[in-house]
Amino acid sequence: MGENKNYKDAWNATLYDSNHSFVSKYGNDVIELLNPIQGEKILDLGCGTGDLAKKLTDCGIDTVGIDKSERMIFQAISKYPTIPFFVQDATEMEFNHDFHAVFSNATLHWIKDPEGALSCIYKSLKPGGRFVAEFGGKGNVQSITDAVIHSMKEAGLTYRSELFPWYFPSIAEYTTLMEKAGFRVAFAHHFDRPTKLDGEDGLKNWIIMFANDFFKEVDEAAQQHVIENTVNRLKDILYSDGEWIADYKRIRVIGIK
């Protein structure tokens, strides 16, 4: 399986399951879009700790799960030992006409080489197979990222654009890449999806879990200072009636090989 030697696995799989279960819950809508048929073989790309792969398996699907994070895969295997899970990079997959469908939820915005990933996804599908995915689109969590960057600069820290953790394309940009890879784009939708973050510390926990790359060159004390300032800056914008609501904007696509 593909392995990136320069990749540092910063994921906390236990915290992901306990405080960020909304990721898998929203994935249920994408499974409906996938419309899996009993007996199909489907790849769950970016399977995380395996909850959606388990749902697919329960529907009679021959499911394979992959994720770049060893910690996520270890957790997935410990939860669902009968499902095959592998550590693998989406841009280095070596599957060849193996799957009726490739399913991906909340993963593709982490991949900064979308053309490499789409090429591997296309190759992994059987002729007529489908690629069904949801991920962050243009403008996703922009109020949060703008506030983090502002707080860093206010603290006298240097922000470099290459530290931005994600790839948030427009629909035109991504569907063009899909077509370039060989897909016929059958469906594409960009939409607002305000997302509740769990607990009073929901935003703080979200930043620690998902926005870690911003702080690669920042010591612990400075990181905590930036996070606290970011939370305070966003309190009037994203906090209401005791709940944090993140400004998610998502893209859903279906591509046919």
C-alpha cells in the first residue's frame, strides 16, 4: 500500500470519535446519494474510524476502507475487525478496475493534489462505475480560517499560505478536473451546511482537531493564545443559544466512468 514517508500523522482517532461524530452522521446523506446495491464492491476513500464503511457493509456491500492516517485505521480495525481497512494515500492507490463505486465523505478537501487523486479514483473503478463524494467547497469555514489568520498576525506570528490545511475548490474548478480525469459529471452541487459543533468548547476543539497545520511553526503557548483569541473573535458570529455553528460550505458530486 502507498506510504508517504514525509507525512506526520497528527490525528487523534479517539477524540475524533468522541467530539466530532457529526462527520460520520452527515455522511449518511452521501450514502443515500451513493444508493448502494447489495453485492457491489465499494471503496470508502478516507474512511476515518470506519463508521460509514460499517453502514455500507450492513447494507450487503463488499466494502474496503482506506485512510492516510494509521491512527484512524487502527481505530477502524479495532471497532470493525471483519472489514478490510488499509493505510493508503489517495494519490498513490494501485487499484485497477476493482470497484463498482468509490465513496468519499469529508476527505477530498484534505488532498492538495486533486488531479492525482481523481486519476487513481478513475483507474480503481470498473467501466460504468461511479464516484460519489462530499467535501468542503469554496468558502468552507471561511469565517474560522480568516479569524485564525488574523489572530496569528495580531500576535506577531508569520502566516504562510502553504500552511493552509485544505483544498476548497469551486464547483467549476472541481468538475473540470473530473472531466479531465475521464469522468462524465452526472451531478454537482455546492451548498451551505451550517454545522453544529459539540459542547461549549466546540469551536476550540474543532480548531485543535482540524486546523492543526496552521500551528506547525508555533509553540504551544502561542498556539493557545491564538486559539483563545479566535474563539473570542467569533463568539458574536458563530455562537448562538449555547451552540457553536460552523459555516460549512460543501460540494457533492457524482462522476461516471
